Amino acid sequence: MEYRNLLYEVKKKIAYITLNRPKMLNAFNLEMKQELEDAISYAEKDDIWGAIITGSGRAFSTGTDISEFPETVEESRKVTAYSQRLFNRVENLGKPVIAAVNGFALGGGLELALACDIRVASENAKLGFPEVKVSAIPCYGGTQRLTRLIGAGLAKEMIYTGDMVSAEKALEIGIVNHVVPAGNELLKAEEIMQKILCNAPMAVAYAKLCINRGPETGLEYAQDLEQNLVSMLVATHDLKEGSRAFLEKRVPVYLNK
């Protein structure tokens, strides 16, 4: 696909979405958000089994382009609601999404990374929510996703101080899954994705749905969801193929059906 602010390409059932405003450290303007929304729509419909999001140049993304900060209450509500819906679509994409975090992931950039399922960071990455330094707060889901990921105490310290954390600190407190030498973050993301793609895509999608929905519901409802989804898998080609392959001691061939 041809975009002005990002790149979208598909290779071996993986959609690669690259934020591409390197001179602006991939800060989000409205056009980039709209292009990201379009790219996510393609990822939903394309015959892909996973997506990797990264940034070009020195940053994953430094968040919202400050030149486009809303000036009125009504405009702020509109921009925030749209951005929250967009990042929710990333989080709820029915396919695994990995963030390959190169360099800075700040503000909305970190919020996008948190909306992904797995995060791989380069060793020189810096992550943080500096919004309070300009009298704002993370508002694209960041206060909620960070708290659910690392707990209220650590989330409050990061958000209240506005301090950036190193990649190693982010790994220590659970924001990222892996830290790799600079330049290898995409390779590591691909390595993890290839492991995921060896498995039945519907099973991965249903597991993701259970994990995402569970914390928002009671245990009983979450377990009912597990029952319903695994029961739906029983009738699929892929579950039958996986069972046969296990018994026949061979690699299964999944068809996503």
C-alpha cells in the first residue's frame, strides 16, 4: 500500500507496518493515524497471520505531534476518542501483533507499543510518558494498559514523574519482553512471530481474545469464554490436523480454517 506517513507490506503471512515520519521522530499527526487505521483494516482482511509494527529512523514514535495539540475541549474529546478507538483496534486485532521498538517510544508511541501483544526493544530504546511535563496525561489508553501490565505503583511513578526508562529497566519491570542489540529488534520480532506462526492461527486468535477479555470480566464469565471458544475449535480443520500430526509425529499443516 502507498502511504505518506507509514509503510505497509506483507511478507510470508506477516504484515509489516512501519511508522515513517523519521524527520519528526515518527510523531503522530492526524494523517498518520488515519493511515494506521487503514493499514489495520488491511491487516484484518488480508491473508496474514500476524503483524509487526516498528518505526523508521531513530524512533519508534515520540507520540502526538505537538503542533497538532487540540485547542478546545470539544476538539480534545474528539481527538482522544478517535485515538483510543484506533489503538483499541490494534489491541483487539484478531492476529498477534509485535512491536519492534527502536529508539524512543514516548507518549502516544509508548501507548501504541502497549496496545501490541509483545514488545521487543533495542538496547538504546527509551520509553516513557512525558505528558505531565506539558500539563497533559497519557490518554490513548496508556494509563490503563501500563497499570494492567506493571501494576499501579510503578505505573504511577512513571506517569507522575514523566521520566523515561531505559530498555533494561523496561525489561526489568515488565514493559517489554526482550531487549536486543540496536538494529536487531526487527529480527527478534520476526523470530518470535515465526514461532507463533507455526501454530494454528485460530487457536492463537482465540487465546488472545481470552487473555484480553478476561481481566475486564469476572472469572466465571472468562472461563465460559474459554469453554465456548475451545468448543468452536473442535469442529475446525486445524484442530483435527494438529491432533493427527501429533499422533503421526509430523509437522502440522494449518490452513486457518
